[in-house]
Amino acid sequence: MNHTYIKKSLICLFAFVLMLGAISAQKVEYRVTKNTNVNQLSTINVSQIEDVYLAQINCTEPAEKSSSSYRSELEAVKSRISELYPKSDQKTSKTRNSVSTPEILDAFPIENISRGIPLDNHLAVSDEYILTAGNFFVSINSKDQTQLETFTLLSFSEAANVEGFPFDPRLVYDKANGRWILNFLAGFESSLTDVVIAVSATNDPLGEWYVYSIVGNPNELNEWTDYPMISITDDHIYVTINLLRDNETWQEGFVETIIWEVEKSSAYDGQNIAVTKYDNISINGQTIRNVCPAENATDEIYKDIYFISDRNFAIENDTFILMKIDPSTTDPELNLTAQYVLSDLPYGAPPNAEQKVGTLATNDARVLEAFRLDNQLQFVGNTRNLDNNKAGIFHGILNDLENPTTINLNHIIGDDYELGYPGIIYTGQSQDENDAIIVVSHVSKDKFPGISSFYSYPGEGYSDLISVVEGEDYIDMQQNTTLERWGDYAGSQRDYYSPGEVFVSSTSCDFFRRNIPYVAHLKRPSSPTGVFNTTKLKQEYTVYPNPTIKRISVDFNLDQKVESINARLYNIKGEYLDEIFHSTYIKPGVNTFSFDTSHLNSGTYILKILLDGESITSKTFQKS
């Protein structure tokens, strides 16, 4: 008997078994239900909504029910995190400074609105209008900041004959069809819960809207709908929601994530709509929660759609779940696919962020916003920073959606302040650019709650954070608690009519210690090739001769014109001694900088060379 043949056969069999195991390890199950006749609830004209008082009611001392019990459950996780990973003032490993910061074109508050706890800001933009929404308001502004119409979400809901109390608004502008989409939820318990989708009849948000209502308790059990997210494709509107059981904590009461697929053409015509429900979604027997649909990076939209999710309550994890729905697949049972994708850096549920008095709730580590650019996915979320265990954010990039392998994950945190609730917007201007602006909420004991932003150019790095809006005091809106609400999300959109510019909405704080929604207009850095510091050299820099007696030199290659060069001298402790050279004239090409060291005392020195204020080298040398 040929033992070598048997050995090879066993190896092949073992490899085959492993392959089958790998396939079965990502077994995906789900159910598809189609309803081809969801009735239009109403048609309303928002300019006819009379809401002169903009009245609201906020619970500033909640009873121990759904939302607070959810927080109690989450706080138990955060308490465990604090025990295992206490915060420190350790400086983080900084991966910034290598690209320029975004430009702030404008920033303004949304006036005369009712304020929710939390605000849950969202936003959409056309060539003429800016729509913002939150708990519990809707505001329609012109691009010159004029407030054209404002009303409570409740007034809109009542005008549309929606019965439950409205919350968690989301907005989308469909440029290809010139339509606005407003999605919100209504009702907090199984007896009264709906998913509301309203679409404008025209490109004018001040005119008529068609309003549809999808039942929020589709299983007819003690369950209700929470936390919507929204995106669109060529033919459909997609809304993801979490289904919860009545009167249970968030973790114990979570049932499943449902994806609603709504036919756009019928909705835009004001006709009854066809709706498809994807539920009972699991991968390897585990239910998927908090599914974030990818938005379209540009005004080009796709036939299919991707979703991204993670282990949002984990103290530390490196697993993400990538999902895709392709409605063009002939077999509806094969429309949805899902798989695990690992990141090269872990993430984890963040601690609550410290403010001047008390803390701000950071929620968990769910993915909060994502965009798709052809075959690439970029996304952001909250996380525990791994260096100092403070509240920060993660930025993930998946470069091949068709054959996903590893997600490149980076953590971003302020130098002396904490971050939360990021949004991400594509700012590229050509097919080979995948840069983005990321907006975040910031806070610390010495920095009031406000809004910051930074710029990302994958392959080059991140800019420093810049402050867009500074708060006037700390948030203090609830009684008998030092844990205030902060997020729970921001809104952002590319300006389709001015490539490279974006609009964002997020939360700051006013002098009366109340949250206040702000809209900011930002732009990618102005350099047309951009944006990043192309003078940064790829070669090693060497000072020579080293040690030296009289003169020392360093060579560098400059591949484009710069405005200035500076050379600075430091002692071995890093203490500044002198600026030994400054010039606004320097030619592109190979340059040699040198200077006389005869007058220096013997010892060790540091030479730094800066081009346009950015350090390209910092080298130590010996003076004999």
C-alpha cells in the first residue's frame, strides 16, 4: 500500500473539511416577506402646518423604564470597562498632522426649535435648501441660513394622521429624482409603534409630502421599533430598525434587526407602495443588531446596497459583519448575504465622556455612519481608545467589498479631550480620490461640549482636529443625575452641487447649559492635488559628517514648490535653541542644506527642517 498516497489523501481530506468548516462558520439565515400594497397614510403640505408655539415636553427625570433601564444595563458594561481599563492621561499614539485641516466656511445654530434629550441631529441638502431634523423638530432653511419654515416633529406627525409620539428622525435628499425623504418612528410600545416614511411630492420641501406608515410590531407580539437608519439605491429606500420587547432592558429585550425595503417609484408617485421585509437575520446562529446601511459617496447610486455592523457591547473585539442586499437576484432567498470581516485593530464600548460637571453618555461601539465609493466602504463609530481608555472614535476602511479580507481600523482621540458620535462624508473630486471629512462631538473638563472636524486622506493620514463650534457651558438638562445625554448621532451630506464641500449637523451647548443643534459648512483643504503634504519625503534623511567639527549637511528631494523653509536647532532635551535659517525661496529638486557648527559647544544637538511649517526631518548629531 502506498502510504505517501494515503498521507496526501488525508491531508486533502483534512483541508476539505476545514474549507467546509469555514463555509459553515458563516452560515447566513434570514426570511423575506413581501407586501405589495401598503397604503399611503396621508398627503400633507408643510407650509400649511400651523405651529406658532413650537411646544414640546422633555422628561428631565425619567422613571426606571425602557430608556433608563437600557442605560442601567449599558452602565453595567461601562462600569466593568472602567474597572478593567481606567482612564489615564497617557498621550496617544498620534497618526495626525500629515495632511491639511478642512476649511470652515460657515457655522450657524438652528433657531426657534424644540430641543429633545438627546437631539439626534440629522440633515439633508439640495441646491437651494438645508433640511435639519432632531428630537423634536424639523427646520427648513435656505442655503443663506434664512429659516423658511420650522415646526415640531409632533406637528408634522399629527398633520399626517400618525398616532404615536414621533422620535429618531432621519433625512435623505435624492438628487437624481429631486426628492426629500423624512423617516422617523412613532410610539414606544407594542400597542402603538410605526415606521413612518414621508417623501416630498417635488423638489420643493415647502410643498406637499406623501406619508406612509409601516407597522412597527410586525410579529404582533409585545415588541416595538427603535433606532432607524436610512439609505437609498436606484430603485429602493432601505430602513434598518431594532425590534425590542416591551418593558425589558436593551440587551435582554433586543429581538432582532429588521431591514425594510421600500419601492421608490410608487412612493414618489404618491401611490400605494410595495414593501419587502428582511427579518430573522443571523450569521452562524447569532442575531445581528444595529445594522448601518452604507450611504452613497456621490450622487451616483447603485442597484445593490451594503450594510455594516459590529459587536457594539463588546469590551474589546475585532469582528465586523458585512451584509449586502441585491434585489435583482432572481431567487429572493439569495438576495441577502453576510460574512464576518476582521479588523487589524480592535474596538470596544467607550466609557462615558467627562465634562466640567458630570459626564456625557457615549452609548456603545455601534457603527454610526458609512459611505460606499464603488468597491470601497468607509465608516465611523464610537470606541474606547486603546492607549488611554478615554472616549474616542474609530474610522474603518474596507478596500474590496467583493472580496473582503481585512478592515483597516484607526482610532482618533483629542489630545486633551474626548470625542463621540462621528459622521463621515466623502470629499473626493475624481475616481481615484477617496478622501473624507469626519465630524465629531468634543468635550472635556476644560472644553465645553462642541463640534470638531478633521480630514482624512487614506494612504497619507489624518489632519489635526479643528474646532468648528465651541460650547458656552456644560450640558445640564436632567435632574438628579450627573449623566447627561450627548448624541445619539450626527447628520452629514456631501454638497452635490459644490464637490469637496459638505454640510454637517451636530450638538453644541449654549449659555443656559442646554443642547443646541448647529449646522456647519465645511470644505476639503484647498490644494487641488490636495490636500496633503506632498513635500513629505519617502527617503531616509542623513546628516553628515556625524560627528562634525565645522560644518554639517543634510540632503532632501523636493518634488514641488513650497512657500518657505525653516531650520531650527534644539538641545538633546528637546529645548529650542535657535532658528538657524529661514527663506521663502527654495527650488524643487534635490537640495542640500548645511551650516557651520564651529561656534557650538561640544555635545549632542537636534536639527529640524520644516517646509511650509511641516517638519520633514528631525535628526540628532554630535559636535566634537
